[in-house]
Amino acid sequence: MIEIKIPVTSDLLRSIATDLKNSEKNKEKTITTETSCFLQDVLKTTLCECERLQVEVDSLIDAGEEAASLLSD
């Protein structure tokens, strides 16, 4: 059994990315450099974890499709 523990939603990631982009674009100081670096690390870590899990997810999908095929015959 695979347990996925990513405490961030896709909406949150998009919101963070949008805030970072707008902050840099408008040169506003709404997000401190420290916070910006932290959020970039969260995004990077989350994306790396998603890439790592993709292989396992693909394997589970293949197994599910194979099981469905066996049961339908």
C-alpha cells in the first residue's frame, strides 16, 4: 500500500506560484525573501515527490487495468 503525504493542495501551489510571480513582477515586498525561499523549497520538494511517486502510481494503474481485464474475461 502506498501512502501519499503531501500537505499541500494543487490550489495552494497555484496560489503560491501566482503570489511569487506577481510579487517579483510588481517588485512588491508583500512576500519576504525568507518566505519566498521557503515557499520555493516547498514547491520544489512537492514536485520532486510527485515525480518520484509517478512511477508507483503508473504501476498501480497498470495493475488495476490488468485486474479489470482479468475479471472481465
